[in-house]
Amino acid sequence: MWIFEEGKKMSETYDIAIVVPMYNPGKKIKKCIKSILKQTFTNFVLIIVDDGSTDCSKDICDYYAKKDNRIQVIHQVNKGSVEARKNGVLSEIAQKSKYIMFCDSDDTMPYSSLETLYDIAETYDADCVCGDMIRMINGIKIPKKHSAPCFNSKDIKIYDHDSIMNDLFVGCFGINNYPVNLVAKLYKRDLISSVIDFKAIVKFMGDDLSVTLNLLPKTKKIAITSKNVYNY
């Protein structure tokens, strides 16, 4: 069910809808929510899909939803992360946004992430903007052993449909040219909505790879920045 607080205007449109699927992350959800609320870009809606959590996280989300009108919470019976993410994307409020982004409930985003991704998307009319991410443990950055070649430039890289298929799509099959994760990316709403309801076609790497395999052939333009936009 939806949690609607008095005074929330569901007719409003937002530039970005951030979908956070959640199942028992405990108090880690606080850091996730706070990192989103502190974004320098403010015209967004945060949609948290509680996938039947049994811990304190569901109450934490409802508490923040009462404090900030940009937060919407969907409580559903446990169906798994695939269904949770899909329900967030296809929700009424997300479908009013121009772009959609994903964030996992135990991760955070640097405060300039939305602004960085949105500015690039608007400048280049990109269907998807992909940023880099860093791994964190207890607030400590973990050095990377490998960085995808698409991040090997300080300038924005633009891929048209042909180069997406020739250079990036093949990276989904072990060449590591392009990260297959769904997070750290900003998608045009129509694009991600068109593939989010597909059944999984692979059984490894969760549903991220399945969605990416369906998404890339439909994508006309991808912009890639080496800036960090996600803390994993």
C-alpha cells in the first residue's frame, strides 16, 4: 500500500524519481535517505519500496516520509527485489518524472550526484548517463582492482547506438567495458520502464544484468562520466 501524508501533492511532477528497493537493511537506511535528501539537486521524489521488511527500517522510512514531502513509501508483501524495483518504477508518481535512478538501501550517494547526472543528461540528450562508483567499508574507500575502460577519460564520453552495441553491449559478456549494475546511472523514464517488466534471462548478477541486456539494444545514446556518483 502507499503511505500518503496529508499535504502531499501527488499531481506534482519531478525531474528525477529515485527508486530504493528495501528489505531489512536496519538502520543503514538512515544514511541512504540522508544522502539523498542532502542532494544539491532538489527536484526529485524518493520512492522507497519496502518489500515486507520485518525490522526497524519500515518505521524509519515512514518517519522520514512524514518529515519530507518528496518521500513516498510503498509497503508490499515480500516479493523480492525484482518486483520491488519494478513496482517503484511503474508507480504513478515515478511515471510522472523525466528520469529514474536506482539506489540500494544500504548504499549512499555523494551530494552532487543527481546534479552531475542530470546536467549531463540534459546537455547531451542522453537516454542513460552512467557514472563511476567507489566501494566503501565503514566510511573507508576501498582501492579498485579494476576500472571499466569506459571510465578512462576525464571528459564526457558519448556513445551512439552503433557504438553502444559494438563497444558496450559486448561488455555484458565478460569483457568488462561497461558496468552492468543498475545503480550509478540515470535513465530516461520511458527507456527503463520499457524493460523493467521483462523476465530474468540470466541467473547470475541478480536482475541487473538481465535488465541491462534488454536495455542496451533500445538505447540511442549513453553518456559516461568518470565522476563518482555512488558509494557502494
